[in-house]
Amino acid sequence: MKKFLTILLAVSMMSCAFASCGKKDSGKDDEKSSSASEENPAVGRWVPVEKEGTIFDILSEDEAYICAVQDLSETIYFDEKDNFVFSGMEFSGDNYDFDGETFVLHAFSDNDLTMKKTDGSEELSGEFQWTSGDLYDDVAGGLTEAAAADGLDITGDNIKTFMNCTENSTSLEIRIKVTEFELSDETITIGGKIFGEDELRDAEYSIDGDKMIIINAQDEEVELERITEAE
């Protein structure tokens, strides 16, 4: 569980980077701030320059996630024989079912872990989303409890767990939904309890190529870099 708490800590650290952000009076006409469209260059996945391993994923003008990624290759992976290896234990195809879409591990119970492919492929490699099972409940419960200890309310559909697999290699990604998220052509708002009492409201941002700059209330720059497909 320690590694999962490390992930939560990474998410919390990113929250601190934005916590003091607010509206900066620039004298611009509010009518110039229009709703973001699919062409808005802010849509995409961004990495804060000073917060390695944490991702700010903007899906649309009203949906975004703060994500933390950690390499768990030493703990959980599929090997070259398609065995599912977890914490040193090796489970063959007799211990799990996979129909090209849904994977169910049933080594100790009817549902140790259920996850579904999200990348469109029918291979054991690629991206899965954890959806249920004893292991899923343990991880989700641990993250929720750790968040509550820090005064954060992260439950239900607001937290999602994904696993990206290649042979003998796995990364785990925890995605926490940003509530009260709003993106226009000129400003960005991030609300919700994940930021405590301090929330980012109508903060101005600018994009130059693959770099985004958000200006906080102290006229400080929060710099992010875009994650490109090549990465």
C-alpha cells in the first residue's frame, strides 16, 4: 500500500502548485472569454515542470483529471508466457479469464481483480481500467482513507485506476476528477475539495507550442509541458 500512498502524495503535491492561483485583474473585457472548443490548444495531457510523475489531463471545457503515474513493474505484470504476476505470485491462464475485453483474476475468490481494456485492442498488453474485485477495493479504499486523513474527499467515480502493460512492465495511473472545472479561451477554473479552501478561479493562462503558463494571484508562473503522442 505504501506505493499507492506515494501516488496520492504526488497528486496532493500537484494540488499545492495550483492552490494559490486566482483571478488576476488584467482589464480585459469578459466578453472576450468564450467557451473552449475541441480546437482549444489547452485540451491534452500536461506535466507540471516541477512535479515529475504527475499529469494534468484536460479532456474538454468541463472535464479534467489530476493523475499520478508510478512504475510498478517489480510488483505486477504479464510475463512472456502471459502469466499474471503479482507480488511474486505467478498466475497462469487457469487462474484468470480474458475475452479480449474483460480480464478477471479468480485465483483466491470469484473476483480477485476485474479490469477492462480501454485502448481498443484485444491483447493482454495495453491499457486496462480496474473496475472491481478484492484488489481494486483494497487500493480504492486505501486511497480514499489516505485522502480523508489529509482532509480530502475522493470517492466513487471521482477516482479511477488504470494499468498500462507491456511484457514484464507495468505502470499504474490514478486519475482523480477535478470538480468545478471550467476552461475558456483565456481562463481556467479548478474547484473542489481536492484543493482545500484555496481554489483556482478564472486564472489566466497562455500556451506557446507545447508549454502552458498559468498565472497565480501572486503573479507567479505555473509552467506545464504537453505530453506528446511520441512520449
